Amino acid sequence: MYFQRSNGTVDIDFYRREAILLRREAATRIFRHLWQKGRPLIGTVMIIVAYVCAMHSMFAVRAAAEIPAVIEAPADHAHSKKAAEPLSQQSH
């Protein structure tokens, strides 16, 4: 079935509008399906993110307290220059 104008030509605009409507309906069905399937996944991800943030905030103080023990005090200049020289040139 095709639609003709009064002058006998085929009405292409009718088919273009119909194709646009069909694409819109298909896209709506696809996105609705994805949303329904993805909603539990979004909730799961939000729970995991909240758990990780809670663990980070609970143990952040302990991790910050350990950092100064790892950092060494800078050596005095004589030792740092001596350490930079090759072993063959160092005097004991």
C-alpha cells in the first residue's frame, strides 16, 4: 500500500514520518528494557561504593598515622654527598 498525492506522485513524507515513529517506538522499548534490567545493577554499585567509602573513612586515620614512620629524616649533607659518589672514590 502506498499513498499518492492528488497529482499522482508517491508521498515520500508519509513513509518518512512512519519510519521516524517506528524508530522512536523501538528506541523507547530498548531503553525501557535496559532500564528495567539495569536498575538492580545500579543499586548494587551504589551499595559497593558506599561500603568502600565507609571503609576508607574508618581506616584513613590509621593509614595517615603510619606515613611518618615510613618517611626517613633527611641525612646531613656530608653523608648525602658521600652516598652520591661512586664507591671507588669514597674515603672511609
